[in-house]
Amino acid sequence: MASFGFIGIGNMGGAIAIAAAKAHDPGDILVSAGHPERAAAFARQHGMVASTNEEIARDCKFVILGVKPQFMASVLGALKPILEVRTDCVLVTMAAGMTMQRIANLVGGGYPVIRIMPNTPARIGLGVIQYDWNDRCQKADVEEFLAAMGAAGTLSHLPERLIDAGSAVSGSGPAFAAMFIEALADGGVICGLPRATALEYAARTLIGTAELMLQSGDHPGKMKDAVCSPGGSTIQGVRALEKGGFRSAVTEAVVKTWEKNKEFAK
Ligand SMILES: NC(=O)c1ccc[n+]([C@@H]2O[C@H](COP(=O)([O-])OP(=O)(O)OC[C@H]3O[C@@H](n4cnc5c(N)ncnc54)[C@H](OP(=O)(O)O)[C@@H]3O)[C@@H](O)[C@H]2O)c1
């Protein structure tokens, strides 16, 4: 029996598979995709084994579902006859807004399920991965899975009722952060910086500021004040952000995302 099987190796499933291959023998990781040639190319590139949904459902201990939520019912429905007779495997879902109970129901009910909510920086080991598990899981299985996820980034246990909220901050956050980086760089380009230089400065400024906050434990308000001299230029930039509703827009982005996640869950 193989240890890990990824059904769906797109932006997120692929990132998690790459992280798993850092902690675990890639030759023990099976991957499948909607287009078999994509699974074959991905497997070749990362030393994994190209497979099919059916083979993964039959042979892997951890069956990791990396398909979009709207395809989950058809993918799991087709695998139900294989999965419902297995007692030695755990389903892992990363689907936004889908509860563990809903996933278990798609294969006939009482099934061990681990739910993770990763984000795309997992690809380079800097992800945030929230997780929870249902009461059908063995503690040792959860620990084995988490050990393989260690190379993906920061693992954080979060009760399932809060995962939609966590997802709105860190799961979707890379989109919001990337928009901020792009906008910061656009400003630099308007002021005459070459595009590539402006993008690098903007990205490195976000990394540095985030790391400084985590290492110092300082509140972001204090960090903002440390850059704003009285009568200076940065406070004029802060004024422009406030006038443009920057903070309110970001907060609303998270709340709207959370509401949509909860809508998926219905
Ligand atoms: N993207 C994110 O930042 C993010 C963050 C947190 C959670 N998630 C969750 O991660 C999951 C995947 O999202 P994604 O963004 O990675 O989607 P994606 O990039 O579109 O990847 C989807 C993957 O599913 C495969 N697939 C489609 N139909 C399939 C089938 N019938 N059998 C096997 N594989 C099939 C696709 O293969 P082909 O390419 O060959 O069609 C592709 O590898 C979703 O549930 C999403 O909610 C995503």
C-alpha cells in the first residue's frame, strides 16, 4: 500500500504534494488529475508516481482530495464502491466550505476525514495550514499525516467551525496580499521605478514587515507609527490610504470571502 495519493494536483493539491515529497519518499506518492498527461508530467517532474483516481482510492492510506468543491460529489461518487469497503484509509479534504461530514457522506457516512485549509505559499514551505479531524480518525494517523505536512509551513489546529474564517484570512489571503504588492509596485512605477525593481521592493517589504512583526511581537499599529515621523511623508501616504478606505476594503474582503465560504457549506 502506498502512503499518499493526491487526486488533483493543481495550484493547491500540487503545492501540498510538493511539500509532502520533502518529508516523504516521492516514490511513495501517487498523483492523478483530470487530464492524465498533466499527472504524468507532474509526477515526472517531482519523482512521484502517475496514477488514477481508482488506483489511489484502492491503494493509498491517505487519499488527498485536491479537486474543486464543485467536482467533489462526482469524483467521490465514482470512488464510493472502492472506498466504502476500505477500513484502512483516511480521506483528506482541502475544499473550501465543505465540512468533513459532507465529505464522509459522499462515500457513505462514517469515514475518517482530516480537513486542511492550506494556502499557496505551502509550495515553498511558507504556507499556513489549518487542520482538524473527525472522531473516526486515529490519533496516530493524524500525526503521521501532519508529519508529512511539516515541510508545507505552519500547521495550526483550528476547530472546524472556524475553518471558514481561517480560510478567509490565510487561504484567500495570498490573493489579497498579491494585489497589495502589485498596487505598491504600480505606485513605484508611476514615480519612475522600473517595473521589476518596484515589484521586488514591494514583495520584499511585505516579507520583511511580516517577519519583523512575528519576531518582535509588535502590534502593527506600533510598526506603522515607527515609520510615520511628525509632519513627514509616510503619514501623508497613510492619510491617502485612509481616505481610500484601505482598511475597510481589506476587512470587507475577508468578511465577503467568509460569507461565500459559508454559502458553499449549505
Ligand atoms: N487555490 C488556493 O489558493 C486554495 C486554497 C485553499 C484551498 N483550496 C482548495 O483546493 C482545492 C483545489 O483547488 P485548486 O485551486 O488547486 O484548483 P485547480 O488549480 O483548478 O486544480 C484542480 C485539480 O483537480 C484536477 N481534477 C479535475 N477534475 C478531476 C477528476 N475528475 N479527477 C482527478 N482530478 C481532477 C485538475 O486536473 P486537470 O488540471 O488535469 O484538469 C487539477 O489538477 C479546492 O477544493 C479549493 O477549495 C485552494
